[in-house]
Amino acid sequence: MHNSLPSLITCHANSIHLAYDTFGSPEDAPLVLIMGLGAQRILWEDAFCNMLANQGFWVIRFDNRDVGESTFVEDKFTPNLMHLAASSVLGVNIPIPYTLNDMADDVINLMTQLNVSKAHIVGASMGGMIGQVLAIEYPDRVLSLTSIMSSVGSKNLHKPDKSVLLKLLKPMPKGREKSIANMVEFWRMLHGHFYTFDLIRTQTLVTQIYERGVNPQGVLRQFAAILAAKERIKDLKKLSLPALVIHGKDDPMLPVSNAYATANAIYGSRLCIYEGMGHTLPIELWSPVISEITQLARNTKRGNEPLKTAI
């Protein structure tokens, strides 16, 4: 169950404050959830986190820098859409306020503050990229890595659907109702048409996100970090850890070729491709995804302690 109120932790190394909360017992195997571009921690929904906790994990979710209740890095250079377009299309180098490595350091600082020496790392989209960087830079802090609907950063792989990219980069409309409606429609686009799109649930969640605070400039800074990141294939090939790659066959943001590249790069990783899944994690897939994560963790040593499983 959700047994921790939202907290604020200070990562002293870089003056970044990360808002986080936890599910389950600190006595269980720690599992850190990392969310994607511009996405708040509550998109790892409470019910999903509780399901993970019931499998014997201490689940830690948090807002990345520039998102939700964590630090907005407003004193740094913010690239505009022209900068990002030049970087993405023409390969032009642009100044960036921080890197994916900096965001991986944030996770390590959070783990250290929580007295977590090693954790299962689960990242979605940009969160998967951060998780990959974390595993590369801090292999001794990672029990297992699950990369969901993410990428290795290769420029040669299929790019996002143009309509999705344009929607992502389009300035947020002014006003509460228009902003919420815009976010709901973007979520519908990412979700696809195979699995049921729960409009009421999505509106409720998006409204909660809006009320907690949105940061369009922060999204641009995060996007710049993604575009500036080097390809990770060679470094991932050096890893020796249990890994799981999950992806939707119909992902319009990061096409499924990205999943194959990720799985091919991490020796011994398990690849799960779900028919009809877009760039969201549908409720219908929560149980099989959690089952895959749990099975991966069961095959992972945690010192001399086995993973506890609720019965």
C-alpha cells in the first residue's frame, strides 16, 4: 500500500530538489521508477505502484528536475523550438542546460539520501534513457534494468511520427481548460486505438498534473538533453546485468525499431513487444508488465536476501 506521504529531498551535489513518494515497505527490494519527457511521477499511477509493492518491492517514484514539484532549472539557458529543430534535423550542436547524465546523477543522489545502495531501475521513455545511462555509469548501484518504450539514442533508428512531434513541440495554449484539453488529446494520440482510451480517467489525471504545475520551458530543456545525448549502444554492450526491454508495436513516439536496438545492445536481455500498445502503458497490460518485472527481479541476487513476494 501507499505508506509514505510525498516528500522533498535535497540532492546536495547539484542543488536539485526532487519530490518523491514511496509505496510498500523499506524492508523490501527497492525499485525506482523514472518517468519520461515532461512527465510527472503520478503518471506511474498509484494502483500500478501498489501492484508492484504487493509483489515485494519498495517502490520509489519521483519528479525529475524541471517537472512537477521538483526544482525548475530556470537559471539555465533554455533552447527554443528553432534550436531544437536545428539539433534534431540538421545535427547542429546547441548549448544545453544539463545532460541525461546529470539526470542520472539525480537518481543516484536520491537513492543515496534514502540509504539505498542498489535498486531495480525501471524507466519509461526518457526515463528509460536515464536508466540506461545510470546502469552504464553506476553499474554497482543497479540490481536490474527495465527499459520501457525507450531508445539507445541512435540517430539511425526510426524517428517519431511527425504529427506526434509537432503536437509535442506546439506551445501549450493559454488557460486552464484549453491546456487540459490539449494534454488529454496528446495522451490520446500517444495511446493509440487498440486499447480502450478512458477519457474520464485521463482527464482526472491530466487535471491533477496541471494543478501540480506544468513547466513548458522545462520540457524544452529536457528535450535538449535527449537530443544532445550520445548513442549508448557500445556502452550498453559492456553491461552485465539482468535487463528487460518492453515496447509497444504501435509506438508513434519511439517506433518499435528502438526496442530491438536496445535489446540487441544489452546482452541477455529479455524483449517483450506488445501488439497494439502505443507510447503509454495501458491498464490492460499492467499485470503482464509487472509479472515480467517481478520475474526479472526474482532472478537477481540482492546480497544474500531473496526478493520477498506477497501471497
